Amino acid sequence: MRIIFLRNGFLKLLLGGVMVLGLITGILAITDFWQSAPEQHDFVGDAEIVHYPGLHFHTLQSHQFQNYVETLVAKKLRLRHYFIRIHNQLYFSLFKKSFAEQGGVIVGKNGELFQKQYIQAYCHPAPLSPTALTDWANRLQQMQAFFQKRGITFIYLITPSKAEYKPQAVPERFHCTARGLNPQLRLLEQALRARHLAYVNGPALMKKADQQWGISLFPRGGTHWNWLGAAVAAQDLFQRIDRERQGHWRPLQLAVSLGTIQPFDSDADLLHLMNLLWPEVHEQTPQVHGLNMTSAQLPLTVTFIGGSFNDNLVKLMTQEHVFSKVHYYFYLKSERTFKTNEKDPIDRRLDQAFSGVLKTLEASQVVILEENSSLLAQSEQGKKLFQLIQQATPTAAPSLRAKRGNP
């Protein structure tokens, strides 16, 4: 308790110093403004030139002048980035709150960080009827049929949500009564099995791996699975590809160590967004040293379509040279291509017509569509892929009997 009191006392002293220095900075900024010529009142902001609107009744009424002054003071603020970090640290230390991502970063129990959207999707999901889940399973079946006709393996990958994995750490104010896997996921899984669709249940996989490894598969300071979680998913995904293509490949063998180190990359993505003065970053962090791939560089071109949960998956696959070529479509907005013999990936933005995407898909041996459990049957990439396949599928011509109007 004494340590907390001393820290909070120091924070209050620091806050007072910030207020004094901010006042001095504001006075200096306004003084410089009045002493400069009118043509020098424009200045370069964070992303664009900020023009002086003039001091008139209509600029005051429209708040243009007030916004200009606010931006000017913020721009002239000495040690601005440090003040921002001090401000963020004060709210985090005193109130366990963060303004990162417009309040979208939530500080949970035991310092677990969440994204608000995942908490709401798990604790208070939007109504999704069994009919909607069945319709989505039918669409997945159509996608699989499209690729099967071309000799392509199609796999539906469901990635987990941190709120679903750690519901006990969700703050009490969200009144979260949900526990265990998303019930909608169970209904969807039944529909997938009934249609003999190839899929990977990431949330169930994480629960099983949690018991096997005894290590959290989600980092305290991140929103995505850690490297061990991604590696476990990569292992299961690889086995699914092997089963579908009857390759009889040796399974990926994980080499993992656990150490108290500073998290990096996705292990601390939310922590970095909080931009704190002294972030508490040290924790037990699993590191995957390799997949011990004995049959690396399989002559397969694999295409991932999905969101940010694919980042670590793709990195592991490409670092270990599991496949000869990997395409990664991020929400079908951009494409990143990795080749075994090339050091740097190739990046490009996609246009609204998805130019070249269908050609890439048809040149692949495996296509993986990823959806997070918080967006089942509702993901942007799923809707876009189905639309693309519909456009590429010729509509069957009506029969002669139908044309004549016969029953």
C-alpha cells in the first residue's frame, strides 16, 4: 500500500508540473502568434497545413478559431510526446483506464488488455438466428464446391477471441455472464460437419492446447494469440491440409521455451497503443524457436484470406519455408506474397474489382478463409469472397420447358 501511495503521490506531483509547463507553453505559443505577421499564422500540423481562419464572429460561432488555437498550442507544446505519455500513464495508474483507440482498449482484471469490440461480441452478441448460420454454411459449401472443381483444397479457419478465451478477466461493468465457447460456434460447427466441410475450430483448439501446455495462449498486453497459439493453429491447419490432399507429410513438431522477457510484436500490440510512460511489459512469454519441419518447401501455393489473426500464422509458415509460395489477402483490401527464394514479400493494394484475385486463387493449391469467432457469418472478407465466386460462376441457362412455361 505504501508503494502505491508513493507512486500516486509522485503522479500527482507530476500532473501539477505538467499543468504548469502546459500553461507556460500555451502563453508562449499565443505570444509567438500575436508577434508574427498574418501571413505566418499558417503552420504544418500532424498531417496537413493548418490555415489561420481569422478572428471573426462567424469563425468563433463555427469554432474554427477555437480549433485553430487548440491545434496551435498542441503543436507548440514542448516535449509534446512525453506529455501525452504522462497523461496516458496518469489515467492508467489512477483509474485503470485508457483512451487508446478512442476508448476501445479495455483494462481488465489482473492487467489483461482487451479490445472493446471483442468483449461486446462475446458478452452481448448481436442476434444471429440458426437460419443465418445455416445460410452461411450453405455459402461455404458453394465456395468449397467452386474450388474442388478446380482441384483446390478449401479450408474454413475459425480464429479465437481473447474475451472468449479469458472471460474471467473481463471487467465486471460489462456484466458478462457468458462462459466457454460461443454457442453460435457450436451450431455452426454442426452445420459444417453435416456438409462435410473442411474447417479448423481455433477456439476449441486453444482450450485444448491450454490444458496441454499449461501456458496462456493469449498475451496479457495483446489482443491476438501469442506465438505459441499461432503455432498450435499452424500445426493443426497443416494436418488438415495433409488430410485433405492425402500428402502423408510428417507433422510439424513445435519447439517452445518459456521465459520472462519483454513481449514484442503482437504480444504487446494493445500495450503499445496505450503509449504509457512506464508500461509493465515483463511477463512469462512463450517463444516458438521453430516448427522442426522435416519436409519443408512443399510444392504448394497457399492463399490466406482473412484478418490480423493470420499475421503470425503466415509469418511462421514463411519463416520455416513450409510452402513454396504464400499469398495473404488482408480483408481482401491488400495482398502480400511470399516466395521461398525471395527475401522480401511483394505488397499491393486491391481495387474495388479485386483485380487479379480470382486468378491467384485458381493458381493456388490451398485456399484458407479465416473468420474470427466474434464475427461468424458476418466478416467482410467472407462476404467479398462469396461475391467474387458468384461473379465467376456462370448462371445455368433456363431449360426449354421453363421457357415455355410448362410445369
